[in-house]
Amino acid sequence: MGKNKCSSARSEIQKLIGYTFKNPDLLDEARTHGSSNRSLNYHRLEFLGDAVISCLIATVLVESDGGRELNQGQLTLLRKDIVDNEKLACVCIFHDLNKYLIHNEKKFHSRFKEFKRELRDNPERDQWRGLVSELKVLADLVESLIGAVFLDSDYSLEKAWKVFVKLLKPLINPDKVRRDPKTMLKELCERMGWKEPYYDYSVWEKRGIVRVRVNGFPPFESGKRCSNKDVAIARAAKAALESNSLKEYSTSIFLQESETIRIVLKALKEKDTFYSSKTS
């Protein structure tokens, strides 16, 4: 990458995230994939950023009023839903951060375009979730940027939070609380004292369909043919949760929890500073 192009990329990223690096080399390291010929890549910063993001979100969730009403298991699942690889990959694509990635992987460009198209055309999470396992690099890029900011700012959680929440905010919608249907179905069975859902792949090879069996009810199907098994599993679980057979149980169990989560997400979206007024 030429010197001018590198400088331009640095300026654009810093403007986007609202942070100016004291050591611009950290920013370059944060966007360098392992396929590059460079001696340093983003792996160590990704490792650091993952821990920083987890700490930030955990603290905000526990501190919020709604968070006090959730148990440890619910908080863990909510933290995962907010900052899992899928959400972070969406953050990356939403802000076009992927165009600043330094790499030598020919397939990345086409796969990034495909993911962006899927997000635009199929905003429902279960439609595109299977793509993310191949595009973990997008989530890695966000994590490494946060790690770089944390390191460059002399380990300031406040500055890391300001950058992260700026990137995350556009993708938080408290009025549309979505959780992974497979996780929800498993949790429903646990709370009802039923056996774990059984996923039947007997017709997967021929028809691209997954069935899920729950507590003796007729099997629930994933619907039309699907080329990705993870997507089909999510669709089958969603079909079960929304069925007449299970809707009564799932609504009674998850309604109040969804309202609490909505309150927590609203608080997260409105939190511009990491430390609260309660901090001395």
C-alpha cells in the first residue's frame, strides 16, 4: 500500500471512529490480516479488543436498571447477542470498515459484497447467519480496532467505550429485541422441564430441510430448501417457537424478559460515557 493511500485510510478511519491515534502504527496493525506480507497483523489486538469489549458490555449491563432484573445466565446470553461475531460483522459492514482491511485474500472482496447484499435484502438474522462463520474476519477487525484504541489511549476504558458505542449505536434497536431462536428453544425446554430439542437431519442431503422435535409435538420444519445447515436449524427453531403448539409457552416465558432486555438496550444506546455519575 502506497504512503499516500495509507495516510488517507488512517485519516478516514480516525474520522469515522472519532479518535485520533498518538501511534498511527497501531491503527495499521489493527487492520492488517494474517494473509498480508506484513510482519505484524491484528491478532494480538483482536485478542485484547475481545476482552475489552466483553468488559465494557458486561459492566454496562450490570449497571443498568434493567440489568438488575436479569440473572447471570440471561446477562450472559444478552451480552453474547449484543457483541457476538454476527453483530460485530454487521457493525463492520455497516460502517464500511472492511474496505480498510489490508490483506492478500482474493475471495474476501466477493464475500464481503455478498454479506452486505444479504444484510440489505434479508435483515432477519436467520437468513444470513451462515455467512458469518466464513467472515469472522469482519468481527476480528472491529475487535482489533477497539484493542488498538485501548492500547493507544493508555488503557482508557472510557475512550474505548466512546469509540465502540459510536460504532454499535446504529445497529441497536430496543424496539426489535431479537435473540437466537435455537438458544431460545433450548431455554424454553429447560424451563418447562422438557428434554432438549432434537434436530433431525435425515432429509437434509436430499431436500435441504431440518426438522426439530420438541416434547412429543409433531416435528417443526425449517421451510423451503436451504443450502446452509446453520440457517436451516435457526429457521426450524423459529418455526417451533412461533407455532400454535409452543407459542403460548414461549410468550409467557419470554414476554417479560423481552421487555427487560428492551429497557437494557435503550439504556445502552443512550450511554455516551462509560463511567456513571455514581463513580467517585
